[in-house]
Amino acid sequence: MTSQSRIGTGAGISVQALESLRATLNGDLLNNQDPGYDEARSVWNAMIDRRPAHIVQPRTTADIAAAVSFARDQQLPLSIKGGGHNIAGLAVCDDGLMIDCSLMRSVSVDESTSGVRVQPGAVWGDVDQVTQPYGLAVPSGIISTTGVAGLTLGGGFGWTTRKWGHTADHLRSVEIVTADGQIRRASETENADLFWAVQGGGGNFGVVTEFEFEARRIGPTIAGGLVLYPMDEAPEVVRFFREFSQAASEDLTTLLVLRIAPPAPFLPEEVHGKPVAGIAAMYAGDPDQGMESLAPLKAFGSPLADTISPKEYAIHQSFLDSGQPHGRRYYWKSEYLPDVPSELGSKMLDHCAKFTSPHSSMLCMRLGGAAKRNQSGHGAVSHRSAEYVVAIQGAWEDPATDDEHIGWVRSFHQEVRPYSTGGTYVNFLTEEEGADRIQDAYEPEIYQRLAGIKAIYDSENLFRMNKNIKPAG
Ligand SMILES: Cc1cc2nc3c(=O)[nH]c(=O)nc-3n(C[C@H](O)[C@H](O)[C@H](O)COP(=O)(O)OP(=O)(O)OC[C@H]3O[C@@H](n4cnc5c(N)ncnc54)[C@H](O)[C@@H]3O)c2cc1C
């Protein structure tokens, strides 16, 4: 094989330039003829099928700095892949350079300071696996295969947000490669503007090469699980969810789930394939107190199944993974809500009686608590006063049926929109949702400040394969 055919010169880059990049890397440089190319460019959402001209798989921060400088100097579109879980799939670019961080997944704990350092390709399951033996966890999302990088940079909420605040609130510092190829640290005392911006402003400001978090003490055992009810009890379930979630202490987080029952062994066979309503919950504290707090939920209605029990925190963190596998086609819409009034509940149930796919679902999570209290001084995370977040999640397999499932999500969303705070979560925006919706994801003064910081660190908008904040001016 000649050097020319092995390297490929996609995007018109010279062989010499590519060889010179390769020579500086500890990691790998792939093109479309290399084994591993298709795996590297694949992401969780199978709707995304882009083909970068070149993929750098770094092993070190220096590799990332070299890749950023290369993309800038060669004027290549640049995209960054963390866990590859974002619905919009902006981790992958066409005809440009993609930095795929999947070879950098290490996590380390400093028990004396409860500090946790995480590399940019790690997923939350990697973090829980390393921190739980110390009785520690970094507050994260509800699916263990989601990437640390994208979730943290967009804010991040999950089972412990009501108690401790967003994931981004737990950052102590980051190491970041900015558009000029410089490696910087950012914290409250060093490049404080940049630090504020990466706490919610997404991947707009550089490639984060290390996240340093403050972990919280939790586990190994917590109380949590899921109670599922038949659809004919759903109106009462939605009402109960509202009352129970509003009365709950900040230790307790609840999630309303409307979906088609999977063929799970814990469910009676006669409900497989039928719509069901569920309430998932976790108590972030003493498991006995947790079971006491969850007693009203366990006593409510006539459940089809009840998995709430004392269990390992790490197991709870991954118990919903199987419902969101890698490689299906996905399309979402999401809103922040101030409340779940009964007429909204009825609309949710109407749409969930008409699921177009057995894999689609609607999730509505209670927020509030610490997420709401941490109003200022905690970075660019916006819409903290929202009490709930709703996600309408279309999921299916056959590309020929895209329109049908996308149509279901859109018409459902139209019904939910009037009940929104007007805000949405940046990490749940799809590819098509552009400048207006990105602005909806931030409060106006936060957006303006982000645009100003973008102008300082990335005035040419090198980092634009993301929910893009244009440089001010
Ligand atoms: C099934 C599922 C469940 C989810 N659950 C939750 C949840 O419970 N809570 C929650 O808050 N969110 C949740 N999310 C949303 C999630 O936070 C976002 O999808 C997030 O972007 C995923 O991060 P990632 O690293 O896996 O994504 P990627 O697709 O790899 O990256 C997303 C974007 O982040 C940027 N980026 C990635 N790595 C870096 C880096 N090192 N430096 C700079 N920029 C970078 C890039 O712009 C990239 O396009 C969920 C998503 C899915 C698909």
C-alpha cells in the first residue's frame, strides 16, 4: 500500500501535512480506509451518518492541541466527540477533522480532597466504577453510557441535582485547549471567565482535556427503582406524580415515564407491548430513610410492577440504560416546565395513547431544590428556576418510517409548548434546532456574556460544530 492510499487526502490536505500531524501524535490518525473509521464516526443516534475526512484519536493533551492547531491552520471543519451521546450528533463533521476522545477515558480519585479527575472520553459508568469504592460520586445524568464531557459542558442534571445542584456546579477546574492551540487551566482563580463559560456554555470555548470535579458522598446503597401502572390508571398516576414530587424532600427525585411496556421479565406478559405509566425515583441518602420516603409511592394504586428497594447506587445509575441503546434512530423535543397541571397531564396521556413506535417515550423529571438555589455565581447554566423538564423521545429502527415518528414528536411538542417556561435544555436540542432555540436555552444576559467570552477565546468560531454561540461583534 502506498503512503498516499494509506493516508488519504480527504478535504484536499497534502500528504506531507498529514504525515507531519501523524508524526506528532501519540494517538491515531484515521481516514475512511482504516479499520476503526466507521466505529469512530458512529454515534448513539443512528440518524447521524457523517464522514469526517480525518479522525484523530488522541492519547494526550498534546495530541489534542496538535489536532486543534492542524484544523485551524488547514481551515478544516472541526468536531469533538466525547461519549457520542448527543441527540444532535454534532460530535461528527462531514469532510473535516473529528477529534474522537474515546482512547482517553481514565478517571482518578483523590480521597483526601474528594477530587475526581476525568479524561474527556469517559462516560458516567466509568466515573461511578472508580468513585463508588470510595463512597463518592460526581452528580451526573440518568444513563450511564452518556459522556462526561458533553453532559457537564451543557449543565447536567440527574438523580442528585435536587440535593446538590447541576454537574457543572461540581467542577473545580478544567484543562482546555483553546482555538489558538494553547493548553490552559480554568478555575475560579485562573481564567475565571473561561471557567464560568464552560459551566453550561457547551463545547464553544475549546476542547476540555481534563475535568476536575468535587465529588459527593453517596452509596454504596441507596433506595430507588420504578413503579409501573397500567394505562387506565395513568390519569391518577400523573396527578399523584405532581403531588408527590412537589411534597418531596430535596433528597428525593422522581421521574414520570410514559412508554410502551417492554418484554421485561418483571412485567406480566399480557402488558408487553401496551402503553404503561411509571414513576421512577431515587433517594440520595440513607436507604432506610429513603424507603420510608418512598412508602407513599409504593402504596399508591395497583402497580403492575414495583422495583423500588435498597440497591447499589451504581446499579440505579444504569437501570434505565437498556431503554436507550446505541444505534436506534432518535428524535427529541424538550421544554422546561413550571408545573405539570392536570390539563397538560391529559395532553401527555392523549399522545402516549398514540405511540408510533414501541421504543418511544415521554419522560418528565422533577428539578427544583439545589438546582434552583444555585442561582448565581455558578457558571452559564440557565433556567435554574424550572421545576420540571420534559423530554418527548421518539425512537425507532426503520429509516423508511422517519417521518411518522418525527411527526408524532412534533405534534406532541406543539401541545406541550404552551406550558413551557419558554426555556429549553441545550443538551436536548436536535440538529435542526438553530439560533432561536439556542437562545431559548440561555437567559439573555448569560447568552450575551457567553458571546463576549467566545469573542475573546474563539473569535473565528473554530469551535462551531456545537450548539453554537457566535462570537460577539
Ligand atoms: C440517552 C440519553 C440520556 C441522557 N440523559 C441525560 C441526563 O440524565 N441528564 C443530562 O443532563 N443530560 C442527559 N442527556 C443529554 C446529554 O447530556 C447530552 O447528550 C451530552 O451532550 C452528551 O455528552 P457526550 O459527551 O456523550 O456527547 P457528544 O455527542 O460526544 O458531544 C456532544 C457535544 O459536546 C461537545 N464536546 C464533547 N466533548 C468535548 C470536549 N472534550 N471539549 C469540548 N467540547 C466537547 C461537542 O460540541 C459535541 O458536539 C442524555 C442524552 C442521551 C442520549
